[in-house]
Amino acid sequence: MDVALRRHLLVPVLISAAVLAVGQLDLDAKTPSSVVISQIYGGGGNSGATLTHDFIEIFNRGTDVVSLDGWSVQYASATGSSWTRTTLSRTIEPGQYYLIQQARGTGGTVALPSPNATGTASMSATAGKVALSRSSVVLAGDSPTGSDLVDFVGFGSANAALGRPAGELSNTTAAIRRNNGCADTRNNGADFVIGVPSPRNTSSPKNPCSPLGPRITAVLNAASLLPGPIAPGTVIMILGAGLGPNEPAEAQRTPDGAAITKILADTRVVFDGVAAPIVRASSTSVVAIVPFGVAVRTETEIQVEYRNQFSTKTPVMVVEASPGIFTLDASGENQAKAWNADTTENTKDAPAGKGSIITLLVTGCRQTVPALADGQIVRGVPPSLPLLVRVLIGGIESEVTSATAMPDHPAGYARITARIPERLDYGGQIPVAIQIGDSTSQYGVTVTVAGEVPEPGTGQAIETVLTQLRSAPAEFPVAEIPDDTSPLPKERLGIVSWNIQTGGTSTASGAQRPPMVREALQRMFSGTYQVLAAQEIPNEASAEFLRSLLPGGAEAWRASFIDTPDSMNNGIWYRSGVVVRDSLALYADSEPDASGKPRSEHPPHVANLVAGDFDFTLISLHLTFADGDTRESVRELRHVLDYLDRYFSHPDHDPDAVVCGDFNISSSHSDDEAPFGVYLDRVFDGDPRFQSGERRFATTVTRGTSRRTRQNGSVPNRNLDHWVVSADALEEFVQARRVDPEVLLGHPEDPEERLTSDHFPIAAFFRLRGEGVARDNRTAIRPQ
């Protein structure tokens, strides 16, 4: 087996430009550029916009003057293959911005600063693709590649991007590259934030990214592309500016061929002064291998030296092991870099059989026995990993047949072989994880296993939970999550849904309710919950203000929020570790329905999220109260069901769907006597479109959630807020429940007139890893 593997895994293959080959787009490894796309705005002149024009901004994050003569920026729609070109000219200096004006809308009151180039592209306000090219030749295809392609940004629902697309934009928001343009991890979703457009041109103040030699901005595990502690022998990726040569240099061997060198193209990486073997060096990234000597430390300081200039020291924690699995597309996610028993590469076209052996390429596994020297090329019988290694495939512990250093690779790369569990009752893309000590490899990595892929929403585990929730949905105890402030187990996701009410996020000076809302949020999110689905958020200013009310403030949270013409909007706020891949507001600008009424008074917010190995579509809604006329609430709900019908009909929909919020409708399992005999679960169960497979739903949370007035005791009353979970999501579902009422009632300043809110928050918990948990990687939430 080793001989065949060596034909595929020689060192030069492994140390190719992994950092650039991310997501759906692969920029040529040999075309790094200091010039990047730094800002995108497509809402110019639209309703609510201040600026009159769309624009694209580029930025020179390097150290040299770059001539843009013959270059172009090009725009295409989110799924389009036709590109609109704007040619560029003149030079751009280090730290300088360059503004490209695009089409004008009919609204807006403020013109852009003097543009450096002018185009005619009428850009989408929400989603699209922008490319920067050294050539003026018009691009072709929806995912263009080639040696002239310098930078590429997909945003919103774009079908191509570097890594993940940046978030969805609006008439009043732009995609803005972090660190004033200096950040560049080759992952649009990580590099861009959504904020207020601020166009800059060549006359704007310069922002040099590397004024004093090399600058480190991030230290990542080169396999997982995640930050965090490092272990001896971990292959790491250092990102920054001025780290090495403009043209990438690949690893070189020592004169005797026994190791790779510790200096490459005038670049060195030192750990507490000890030089490390270097796999690859460029101006923006260096791949190196942590020296084994750091094992005696709990923290090490990293510096990059380039042409005798040192970066500042970057401290990083040292741990016993920090495993990461290399992936086929070098994104840190999706298909693992793995080989089947017959040495063929494991892919969708070449799956591994149940009971067969599969080999994974990993790093972060510490020193071997016998020990290897730093950078030593592994020859002969590979030494073994000394620590206990566990492999989980589909959440099932697998037999580990060997764990050694990787032959013909520098020390630090490891090979782990394991047996695909026979008891896997399905095939397809199956999650894989490696555990060494207390450390586990990254989420979102899969191997392909032969076998029938089950229909979504089916299986005994799902049927058991569905039956329980539909027959006797009492809240069962969950020992690992005893209350709302206990730390949540790391492989669980906790989400709160809360109708905060309009005044709770009032930005008015001295507003009475926000301090009480802040206290409630601080208590709820002190240890347990990672996501907030909030209702009755008036506008974008209130949405941003809500971020500041959450623990850690705005820096610790991101928001998926769309400001609509309605004065009561819904949205989603989320912490690090959760990603929103796309979002939209339902019926925000639609025509009234056949009855002449708006389809929704408060447009539901739809988003596709991923956390760990669990991805799902979440709908946060607030149905009309209509002075207690439940029939009006149901009328609005039926429009949401119409959307869900179209959603499930889309071939790229995620079968895990969850609906939460203030329904203003009781469930039949509560103690409520519903007006007009209308119950939420019966609306779902009685709709012929939602009767089988993945389209079935279960209504949870049966305890009272509406808060009585002080005169009536202030305690929870009717059951109006719910989590409604699709059949497929029940495989990850743990529990849904009302948050402890004391979170609201315990405020001494609240006069108990329902001032903090008239609804008690509700929470839901889901598994992020384990048997049956796997990403669907389907993101379509915009059915045609």
C-alpha cells in the first residue's frame, strides 16, 4: 500500500497552494497579488439608499506600487455567467484605495467621491460576484479561473466565491474587507464584514498594511484552517503581509535530501528563537511546521523573518495535540484528503466500502516513537504516534488499524488508517473526526462511503422522536443542560427565540426598556446559547444596537438582519462558530394576497446556517396578533407554508428546517383553549403538502410563554411561542423549552407591567456531531 500511496503523495504535491484552492473557486497558485477588492456596494440610488451610485473599491495591501494599466474589474449576477467589464488605468500605491463608480439609481442624495474609473454595471443590492483581473478580456463562465485572475468576491447567494461567500447586502449595506482592506485569508466569508458603505479613492488617507516589515495577522492549523492552540509538529499557516516573496516559493530539501530547509526565499519562522521547517512562503502566507521542542512549553512566541526584518512576536498556546484533517479542496471542510484500501483517492466517484480501510492525512499529532528531527523526511518504516488516537465515522467509533508518520513527507504530517464501521446503515458523505486526548479535529469533514443514501426525514430515530413529540411532548430532563446559564457542552448548539418587542431595542436616549433587555440577554447568554432569533426589531439601527446589548458587545456577535418597510422586523444574531450562508426577508415587498391584506405584517426572516456538522434553514417569524383573532394569524402562517412548499420543492434545499417565533397560536398539547378551535400543530398536520417524509413537522414548547400583567400575577400565560422542527432536523434535535421565567421576572426595576417583554424566551438545542449528524451542504432558500 505504501508504494502506491507514494506515487500520489510526494512532498511537492502536498505543499501546493492549498490556501488558494477554497470553496467553489480556485485561483491559480502562481498569481498572488497585493491588490484586492476591498469594498462592494450595489444599492446605490435604491429605496432607502443615501448614495446615488453602485461602486467597487480596490486596495493595495502590498509594499510595491502596482500599475493597473490593462486591468479590469468585472461583475456578474449571483448565478450568472455574463460579465460586465470596467477597465482600469494608472498606478495604485501601497496602502492606497481606488474607486470604481458603477450604475446610478433613481434615488439617493449623496454622490460618490471622485471615482478613479467609471463603469456601467447595474449591480444587485443583495448578491453577486466581482472579479479583479490583470486583463481586460471579458471573463466567461460562472466560476472563472486563469492566470490573470487576481481576486474574486462572491456575496449573498453567489454560486462562486473564495471559500464561503460574504454575507447578503442591502440597499444600505456594503461588503467591506476587514482591517481596512489588509485582511486576506482567501475566504470571502471570513474576510468581509457587512457595514455602512464608505467609498474611498486615491485621495483618501492611505492605510499601509505592513509599514515595518513582516506582519502576522493570524496563525491557523494548515489542515483545518482554524485558529487555536498548536501542538509540537503541527503544520501551521501564518497569514499576514510582507512575510515573504511576492512569487510563492515551495519547500526545498537540504543538500543530503534528508529534510526540508528552515529558510526559504529569505523567509524564516522562529518559535522562541528556534527556526522551523518551511513548507511554503509568500508575501501573504507562510506554511511551517512547529518544532518538536515546544513540547516543554505551555506557550510559544512566533516571529517571521523576511530579509532580516522581524515581525512582532505573536504568542500562541501550546497543547499536547491539535489534530486537523487535510481536505481535498484545501478548504478545511468537505471531502477529506483520504485514500481507499486499493489506494484510489476517496471521492464521490470512488467511495469506500463498509468494513474497508480508509487512510486520512492529518497533522497536529505530536512527536512520534521513535522521534523524528524537525523537518526530517520520513523514510523506511514510519514511526508510530504515541498518543491514543480515536476515529469517529458517522459518529461511530471506528477501529484504528494504524497511526504513523506519513511516508515521504516531513515530520509533522501523519497518516491514520481506520475501518469504516459495518453498522453504518447508510452511505454518502459521512462525517469523520479524529480525537487525540481532549482535542478533536475540525467539524465539516467527510469521507464518502458506498451504500444507499437514506431519504431525508426518514429512519427509526426520526420516527421515534416524531411520535413522542406528537403524542406526549412533555419536556424531558436533559442532565447536561440543567438550566439557562450552565455552560453548554461543546457539541451542542443552543438557540433562543424571543419576541423582544419594539421598545426593547429603542435607540432613544434614556429609553427605559433596553437596560432590562440587556440584563436578560446577559443572563441567558452568559454560558449556554450561541444564537438569538429575535422578533420586533424596528430597523437597522435597532438591530445594530441589539448587538451591543449582548454579552461581549458588538465585536462578539454578527447579525443576519434585513431592514424592511415594516416597523417590526425579525432577525438572527450569532456568535463565532456559527455561519449564516444566505438570508432573505419573506414578503417584505410583495403584493397583498387575494384578501387585500399583506402576506405578513412582520416579514419572516429566513437564513441558512451551519454550526459544527449541522446545517439547517431557520425561519424567525412573528405572526399578526389581530386583536386575538387567531384566524388572521393562521392566514399569515399559510403564506409561510406556501413558502415552505416551494422551498422543499427546490432540488438544492436543506431538509433540516426549523421555524421559531411568536406564532400567536396555541398548540393542542398545551392547556390553552384556543380561540376558534385553531391549534398550531393541527395547521401543519392538516396541510396535505406536509404529510410525509422530510415535509413533516413537530411542534414543541407546550408551556405558557405569554406574560400576564402585574394585576394577573405576571406569570406565564398562553402558549403562543414555539419551535416547529422538520422531520430531518429531529435527528439532531435534543430539546426545546421555555427559558426560566425569572430571566424576565427577576428585574427589580421592571414594575411587572410586562415592561421587559410580554413574551418569555424559548430555547432549542441541537447536536453538532455524532451518529446521524452530517452536513447536507444545500443552501437554496430562494425558490423560484
